[in-house]
Amino acid sequence: MVRTERLELRLDEGLAERIDAWMKETGTSSRSEAVRQLVDIGLGSMTGKSIHLTDGDKLNFMMLYDIMKHLGIKGDTDGEFVAESIYGGHYWAPVWEMNGLFHKHADRPADVSLVVDVLDMWDFVEARIEKATPEEAERLKAANYDFLPKFSGFDGNNETSLMSIARFLVEKMDRFSRFQGRDFNSHTPTAGRYGRMARLFEATMRPRLGFGREISIDQIIELLKLDR
């Protein structure tokens, strides 16, 4: 016999009415059973183990599926499989079969901001380096282990979310076109030092750049001191 635990739960009037309406729609026998089912549905959805479809969702899908069949359209999604999952109530099945679609990952806004700031900084830096004189290039190499500075991406093992955001911005959204064709995998952590560089850049240099104004070699060297 499954062990149960009694929990006290207080609901406001609006939420109680919504639960009662859901009970009528589903034929659930009691509020306690309705709450158990709703908690199970919610946990399943949040953990990625199942999906929950409203009656409207089901109707919309089936209408679209009928249109696709009528027109003979074949897409990447197996419509017949999804339809059978809906008819059978097997809401876990699409999650198992299409785990690339039903996942719970979402980019953190802070990560997006970091990547955008880093790409913006390196866009200015690399644009200026392209115009560097031989003497300026030697100064930059001396400040950067005998190599000209270049955006190397983020670590594919430890900074995968940052690497994915950078790749999406450049390759799918056509932003920061300078970095098209880059691997974006630095094979070593860079977020910490790139973050320090970007914060200094944004605070003291970026407000004065743009509209034909470029970052200076001295400013680049100042940033490189943080890349250690």
C-alpha cells in the first residue's frame, strides 16, 4: 500500500473555482483528487517527463494534422505518432520521442547580456587590430603572449550555454557578422576573464565609441591586462 501524507492547503476563492471547473471538465470525484492530479501534471511538465495539452491544444493540432494530410505535406514531425499519443493519453511519449523539442533549458538573461557585451567588445577590438600598423601589432603581441588578440569563443565543456548563445546570435540572427564561421569553442574557460574585460570596456570605453570613433591600441592593451 502506498504511504500517503496529509497536507493542509489553503486556496483563495478564485483558485478554488478554477479547480472546481477543472473537476467538472475531467469528471474528477473530489477536490483532493483534483489537486493530486494537477500537482502530478505540473510536476511532469516542469521536469520534462510529460506534456499537458488543453482541449484547445488538441483540437488545434488535429486540425493542422488533417490539413497536412489533405495537402500531402510531410514535415520533420511525425504527425501520426503525435495524434496517436493524444488519442491514447500518452503525453509522455512525445517527450521521449522528441526530446530535442521538449526540454526545460532556457537561456538565462544574465548569460545573454554577458555574451552580447563580450561580442560587442571583441567586435571593436578586432576591427581596430585589422588597421594596426606593424609597430602597433608588435605592441599588441607583446601584451598577448606574442599573438594578436582574437575572440576565441567559450569553453565547450564548461560554458556550453554561453557558446550556444554566441553561435545563435551570429549564425541564426546574423548579428556580429565579423565572427561568422568561427568555431566558438575556446576549449578552455574564458567567461571569467572576458567578463572582466567586458565590464571595464562597457564602463569606461564603450560610451565614447561608435559613429567612426575607434578603440585605441592603449585601451586594448589595458583590456588585455585583465585577460590573465
